Amino acid sequence: MDGTPLVELQHINVAFGGVHAVQNVTVDLRPGEVVGLVGGNGAGKTTLIRCLSGAHPADSGQILIDGKPVSIANPRDAKALGIETIYQTLALAENIDASANVFLGRELTSRFGDLDDAAMESATRQVMGRLNPNFKNFKTAVVSLSGGQRQAIAIGRAVHFNARILIMDEPTAALGPAETAQVRDLIKQLKSEGIGIFLISHDIHDVFDLADRISVMLHGRLVGTVNKADVTTDEVLAMIIMGKMPQEVTQHDLAELHG
Amino acid sequence: MTNVADAPPVQGQMQPPPRLSLSGLIAQTEVDLRLFGMLVALAVILLVFDIISGGQMISPTNMVTLSVQATGIAIIATGMVLVIVSRNIDLSVGSLVGFVAMSYALLMTDWFPNILHLPPDFPLTWAIAVGIGIGIGAGFGAVQGFIIAYVGVPSFIVTLGGLLTIRGLVWYLSQGAAVSGLDPTFQLIGGGAAGSMGATLTWGVGVVGCLAIVWFLFTARRQRRRFAFPVRPMWAEAVIGLVGCLAILGLAAFANANYWPKGLADQYAAANGIAVPAGGLQISTGFPYPIMILIGVTLVMSWIAKRRRFGRYVYAYGGNPDAALLGGINTRWTIMKTYIVMGILCAIAAAIAAARLNGSTLDVGQSYELYVIAAAVVGGTSFAGGTGSIAGAVVGAFVMQSIAYGLSFNGVNSPGQNVVAGIVLILAVGFDAWNRRRSRS
Ligand SMILES: Nc1ncnc2c1ncn2[C@@H]1O[C@H](COP(=O)(O)OP(=O)(O)OP(=O)(O)O)[C@@H](O)[C@H]1O
Ligand SMILES: [Mg+2]
């Protein structure tokens, strides 16, 4: 592996009151690479990537983009750097329609600054056609859509703006098999376009299918980062559950995993 | 002619609703049913009071009076929609109206002549006064909005404090005195026979309104065709256009059937050397200026709410504050702006109130907050945040004012009207809460 990483998160710390949600975590991401970020519930995955997306600044640590230190104080800073995020909570305003959500904060306007809803709807139809061709409810408020349709909108929003860096926090949690397959294809395609992707998922098979490297977190700390090609799913499970690197794992541990 | 049913299928196109049922036909017009329902309710309220009064209440004169009385509430209610949609409240509007109204009175009776030494015939005194009043309103709004959005004090507390503080300041402004004797041009803002547009201009407004409706329908349709989106069937466009035009022209005719009071008409005839015909000189008032101001405010506020980023952000914030923030919206500034808009609207309403009174007293604007909040909620604004419409709030204001007017016309005194208005407010909010609980389960 050579070249400057696209993103480096170095020694990131985040605490909520007494809870050390993220402690001294360092991960990186290269262009055209998918890094799977895995760990149990509450491991600190979401908190870590929220530092990169500008949702919640880190207490300490450094973020480098293309090798240069950057400061990301809010979501606008992140977007300006080409970082798009699909939040685990989706972050949709439920009372407005799909295209209003896709363009939220970045509305298309006419010469006079009026919202160009027709242009936004058109672009939204295009991107949704790529994700969920059956989606037709362009005029309805998001509140009356299904979980999967909402997720498709959240993904569409991240994809539409030609991100260089994509953060996907559980992007397929609410999707059916067909839609999940579509998102997998999308991830592969985006990867081939040279986009770097942080993929958070609880589905270890998803991660093995899509990721080049896997970073594992446990109780706010980084257990380690491994090349997918060098490990088995059992070894990754041991990292997730016991916090042990593959070389530290014993036969006894593996037996316990399956016990 | 292309419509939903026979246009080539567009990818992702909505299926047209069934055509042959009444509800299907109504659905195809895409009319706002809730607003339509409220208009019907308004008509029913007026009719009931009219029947109680033995058919005395509904007349051009009474309806014009009622409408002018509703303008202040309606104008402020359009801003209250944005405030409530973004999960806040403003209880200080009545006091702010009182403060700005007193400012207008003092500007024109005291500060302009005695401090700035402006001669009585100084041009555009009224406009300068209104400009200053709007500045004062925006200033108070900015201060309250800043404390709410940037300091983080709940809006209920800030504006409750504002209600008391600003009302107290009104007393200090005038040392407790009532002030009267305003600029004659300024007084026209308040309506009345002189403060109305007359027959010709009123018809002109009606025609312009019709053209605007047609133009609006046409551009909306062209815009959707540009992207080959489904459009309303042509007959639905025609029905909407026709009903809209008829409504506007009907209102113009109705307003023109309101005539100057006999005394004023006779004076006017004498001053202009016109022979008074038998039965008196009939001069149509047409639309009063405050109604024109309300129409203007409603259009501008609807445009802000629907077609501008600011409005979109207000609604998005109300729907999900987190999503708005993560979308990169400057949510604090958005909230602060809603209060600045509120202040400006209060200043406009205050101009109408002061002009109608030809001055100001200590209690101008008292209990406006109750009527304004009720108007917004009756008009479909939800305390859950995220939903509410400007047009709905204006209709809501007319509902509230019709109830007050109808009660007073039938002999119920003002404390009695307050009792009813308070109950209507609670019922409206209760209905909203019940409605939300029902749709969630
Ligand atoms: N806003 C917050 N305030 C307080 N504590 C928080 C906050 N957000 C997260 N935490 C805490 O930080 C820790 C890490 O949470 P985080 O959401 O990052 O976990 P996660 O790895 O994304 O879990 P999951 O797989 O369930 O999504 C948890 O203990 C959580 O309770
Ligand atoms: Mg998470």
C-alpha cells in the first residue's frame, strides 16, 4: 500500500460526561478503498465517524485529508471537503418530501434565489432510480414512507453530491434483500470510481464481501485493523467480542466463540 | 391536451387516483382539503351567528368591518406559523404591538414635531414612522430571538418575560398617557371610508388577482412539464382557475357593495359640489387598505414559507432539528430570523391598530397572543412542529374574529368573548394533540 491516505483519523478522543465513547483511536482510508468499521453495540463506531462528518467535534486528536490537517467543526465543513454521510438515524426531516431531504441545506435555486423544486425533484428521481427503481412517492412527506424507502433517500442524498469520502453507518439495516443487493452493487461501483468508504455494519458477511480492510472497535478503543484477505470471519468475531488480535487467539477462544 | 391519464408513462410516475368517484375527482385537483374545510367552517360560523341575529349580521358593511378587525391578528398569525412550526412560541406579540403602536403615536405627535422639528407638511411622515416602527419591531424580535437561539433560554420563558417587560415599557414611553392625533395619511392604513380603495381600484385588484391566478397555474404547469412530471388534468386546472377568479371577483363586488356612511358622503358631495341624489350619494368603499396589506403579507409570507430557503429550513427544523443541523443548516440563525420576522409583522399590525384608533393607549394589542396562537392552531399549525400553513393561519384568524364579532353582534360582552376565545384555543390545541396521537397509533 502506498500513496497518501485519503483520510487519517489520529488519536481521536470523545467523552460524554464520564463515558469515554472513543479513546485514542487511529484509522485511515485510501482512495477506492472500503474500510469496514465493526464492533458491538456501544463500541463507539458512530461516535468516531461523527467526528469526521462534523456532527460532533472530537475532544482531541487530528483529522488529515490527503495528508493535510483539517478542522471539521460542523457538517458544512465536512461537506465542503467532499465527505458525505449516511447516518444510522438517517437524519431525515419527516415532514418534507424526498427531494427536499436530499437537497436539505444545499437546495437548488433559480436566479432569484427561489427554490427550484422541479429541478430538485428531477435530480432526486434520477438518483432514486439508481437505488430503488420502484420508488414513486416523490410528493409525499417522508413520514409516510417505509423504513427501506427512507434509507434509500438517505443513501441517495449521500451519493448525489459526488462525495470523495463516504461514511455509511448501517446503510442496509432497514433494506430488503433486493435493495441490499442494490446497495452492495452501488458500493462496489463507487469504490471503482475511486471513492473511499467507511462502512459500519453489524453484518459480518456484508463486511467481508465489501471491505478491503476491517477496523474493529471494542469499548471505545481500537482493537486493531486487519486486511480482509488475511483473516477469517471467526478471527474477526474474536476481535469484536474478546478484543483479541488473530495472533493472540487460542483454539480454546475459538471454541468458546462457537459455544 | 395531455394529462395524467394519457401522458406517456414517466419513470416513477404516480398513478392517477380513480377518476369516477367524487373523492377521486377532488384528489385530482390536488386542492388543499384542510384549507377548504376551514373555509366551509368559517362560512358555517358566520351563517349561524347571522341566523341568531335574525339575518342582520351578514352585510357588506359588517363583513368589511369584521375583516378589518381580523387583519392585525391574521398578519401576526402568518409569522406565528413559522415560530410554532420551528417548535417555539411567541407570547410577546401583543405587548410588542402595543409598544410599536405607542411609538407611532409618539413619533407623529411629539418626536417628529418637537424633537426633530419637522414641519407638519413634511413629506412621507407616515412612511418614515412606519419604517422606524418596523425597525423597532425587528429589533425586539432580534433580541428575543438571539436569547432563544444562541443563549438557549426556552422561547416560552423569553417571550413570557417579553410580554411583561415590553408592556411595562409602553407605560414608560408615554408616562401612562393615551396619545392621539396622527398624520392624516397614516390614518388611511387603518381603513374606514377614506382608507379604502374605491370601486375602480377594487375592480382593478380583482382583475389583477385573476390574471395572477392564471399566470401562477400556467407557470406551475410549465415547470412540471419541463421535467416531464405528471400534471393535473386540464379540466382540474380550469376548475381551480375559474373558482379562484370567481372568488376574487365576488369579494370585489361584495366590498364594492359597501358604501360610505351617509354623513361622510354628504360632506364629500358638498365639498365637491355634487348634487346628492334622492336616497343619498352612494360611494363604494371597495377593499380597505388594511385588507390589501393583509393580502400582501399573506402572499409574501407564503412565498417565504414555500419558495425560499429560509422557509424550507424552518419546516425542516420543525420536522427534525437534528436532521437540519446535520444537513449543514445554520439552525440558530434560522430561529433568530423567525423572531425578527415576527417583530416586523407586529409592527405592521401595530400600524393598522394605531391608525384605526388615530392614536394609541396603554392596552393596544392586549391578549393578541391568545388570538394569534389560536388562529395559527385553528389554521392547522401543530405544536409538534413541522406542520402549518400561512393561508390556514389567515383563515384561522378570520374564524377567531368571526366568533368574537358574532358574539359581540349578538350582545355578548368582551369578557364573554374572551371566555369563548380561550375555550376555542384549548379545543384547537386539544384537537391537534388528539389527532397526532391517533395518527401515531
Ligand atoms: N450524545 C451522546 N451522549 C451521551 N453518550 C453518548 C452519546 N452518543 C453516544 N454515547 C455513548 O457513547 C458510547 C458509544 O456509542 P456509539 O453510538 O458510538 O456506539 P456504536 O458503536 O455506534 O453502537 P451501535 O452499534 O449500537 O450503533 C455508548 O456508550 C453511548 O452510550
Ligand atoms: Mg452506531
